[in-house]
Amino acid sequence: MSRVALVTGGTRGIGAAISMALRNAGYKVAATYAGNEEKAQAFRNETGISVHKWDVSDYDACGAGIAKVQDELGPIDILVNNAGITRDAMFHKMTPQQWHEVINTNLTGLFNMTHHVWQGMRDRSFGRVINISSINGQKGQMGQANYSAAKAGDLGFTKALAQEGAAKNITVNAICPGYIGTEMVLAVPEKVLNERIIPQIPVGRLGEPEEIARIAVFLASDDAGFITGSTISANGGQFFV
């Protein structure tokens, strides 16, 4: 029986690439989405991947959604915490709402999702938790105090939880993408991309969502069983840790 993978924010951008790559690798995959009904249903129709709508910042919604996925596909073996939002503003203009929305989705969402699958992974002595952080959680970014704080918190969560899961054959790792050619990044004006963003990337281009997806597929595999608590940077040489 193939293993079950759940990808949050898994119908668009990097998440969609991860969902499809896991499906192509033989996993049974479910993807969550928060708002864009039209794109989520189009993704399901195009890929055959099961899609489910809930807000990862809501603990009870995560529990109910995960229960539905497990009823449909079976126990969740691989969890990819990819869902994330931005509410960018310079700190002196940032509102408490902008702060809390980003922290609740991008950091607390990891707790909400992982907490509901963790005991099952422990009981079965197998699990893979893959957290999608960001280059901006490693180096910080002006105008993103909320986002950078949350994504840095994802790395601390990864390192701590990896130590708890290791004895039960559960690995917990993080991927930190740099600038990836998703719909969101490609919406940046071409002049800004070409003159301000790409020149900062030594390889001279944006990353592709599929490049991040291949890392996730490897971390989900049995071959990656000795890798846990790690942060894999995929940023074209823009930032080294």
C-alpha cells in the first residue's frame, strides 16, 4: 500500500509542485487550500489529487480536515507544511492584525497540523514532516518582520521536534526556498525582477517550483531516514548559512 502525503497550501505554486511530485513518486496525496476555490477545483480536475479546504491557523479545523483525509486515503505518513501568507509592511506601520495573521498561519499552523498527525506517526514508528520555511527566515527581510519571524520560528520548531521524533523513525526537516518563479513572484514588475532581485542570485535566475518539489520528495523517502533536524537551502547561492 502506498504511503499517504498531505500538503498544506498544496494547490498552487510550490505546494502544487510538491503535491504533483509526490503523486508522481507513487504517494497517495491530498492537498489543502484556504481560499481560491476556482483554482483548487481546477487543480483537482487536472491532477486527480484530492483537495480539501480549511484554515491551518484554526486548530479544530485542522483536526476535522485531517480526520476526513485519513478516512478517505488512510493514515498520514508524510506531512508537508507549506501553507503561508504575507502581510508585508514596514514595522512602524505594521498592525497587530498583520502580525497575528502571519504568525498564526506561518508558524502556529505548523503546530496545528503536526499535532494532529504526530501521535499516529509515533504509533506506526514512521513519519516525515517537511516544513517549508524561507530564505527570509534565515536572513531577515525589510518589511517582513512578521514573515521573517514566523519562518525563523519554523526552523526552531523543526530542530526541536526532530529530536523528539528520531527514536520513532520520524524525521522533521525544513526547506528554505529563495526566489522561486511562482505566480506571486512573477507578478512582481519585470523591471524590479531584472534589476533588483535576479542580480542578487548568483546562478542568475529564479528557482523553479519543481526544484523545491524534488527536495521534498527526497526528504519524504526511505532514503532520507538519516536526515533529520536539517535545513536545506535552495536559493541559487543568494544566502549561505
